[in-house]
Amino acid sequence: SALPEKKMIFKGLPANKEDMNKLMLIPLVHSPLPGGSALITFEEAEVAQRIIEKKEHIVELSCGQLEELDQCRVKVQAVPVDILLPSALEIRLTQSSRSILVSDLPSLNIPKEALLDKLELFFSKTKNGGSEVESRRFLEDSQEVVLTFTRDGVAEPLIERGHIQVPIGKGKYKIKVSPCMSGDISNLQLQPSRCPRTVLLLGIPDVLSVESMRDALEIHFQKASRGGGEVDALAYVPAGRTGVAVFVEDT
């Protein structure tokens, strides 16, 4: 009852009661990409497996930008993509002794800083149960505010009250005061996982523009006669540069 209220939409029920209290993790893995490489994701995992099993591929390039005919073909290596995914996660929650979480704030046509000033002014007064405010901030991507006092013993009585009438502008609004919880990862276990539809291409020389090289690679690897198939996505990093690939859950 002391937690901030948040509107939610439930679109279904869990199949098993045991799943109701489980934390679902959605992976979002950032991995560096070296220069002279490309990541290619196929629509079907079988295509990616064929490309990896062949290992070396001769890719024909457009000779319009090249002077010598023997430069119109390049040899690239295809290797699997392995990333680390969390297999177990433990989070330790702690309640701040000096901070409160303020929610159910009214939607007023005033700047956020002005609203923070109003809250700080109210909660800094001892007659309202408050004390000197050390800091105030909006939580990222939310309409909830964290107020931190300069001393202990102030937050707990405010939290016990639950709801407080606060004057803002010409009106009074009932806001909710909740504990301010912070979480620290106490245990994280990772396990290697192979991307089923994605292949890493290595050894790509910097002989074409980024767009032309990307087109040449996609044309080559989508041809069934070369063991390829429909390409879902392709990212290319020229030699001498670096990039970052973001892997998301395969839906």
C-alpha cells in the first residue's frame, strides 16, 4: 500500500501460478564491432548455419569504383556470433532513510523546476512534518519525484501518513508519499548464447563506400545459389573504424 500507484494494462494471465512472481528479463546486449566487419541477420536460422559452415566466401563487387579487375572480388570469413546472456539475477533492495518518493502529482501547466520548488518549499517546513531538503529530482521517464532530506528521522513519519494535501498554485492536491527504494545487483550469472540467425563477416577491405559495400554484401548473401537467403538486417563497419551492435530478443 505504500508503493506509488501506476496505471497498468493486463492483456492476459500467466499459464502457471508459479510464473506470477517471476522477474522477466529482456536482453539488450551491446557488443563492439571491429573495423572491416559486417553483421548480417537472415530471416531463417538455417541460412545462417549454411553460411557459417562454408566459412569462406568470395564476394563480387561492382567494378565501377575500382581500377584493377582482380580487385572486383574479395574473400570474407563467416563466423558465428556468441554473446553473454544473464541466466540468474539477484537484486538487493534497500530503503533510503532520508528520501521519500512523491507520486500522484497533478498535471499542471507549469515548468518542472517550478513544481520542484513548490514541493521543496512544502516539505522543508517542520509544521508539515518535513525538514531541510538536501536534493530533489524527477525520476527518469516518470512523473515521480525523489526528495532527500538533510537528516534522518524525517522520511518515515511522512511515509506512514501515505497521502498529504499539498498547496500548489491556487489549489490543493492530494499526493502520495512512498518509501524510496534502490536496488543493487548482488549476484549475476551469465551464460554464452549463440545468435541463431546472425553471422559475423570478417576481413572486409575498405575498397568501396559504406553504402556500396553494404549493397554488395546483401546482394551476394541473399542469393540461394550461394547458400544465402532473405536478409533481415545488415550492418557494415569499414576498416579503420569501430562500431557497436545492439542485440535484442528474437521475436
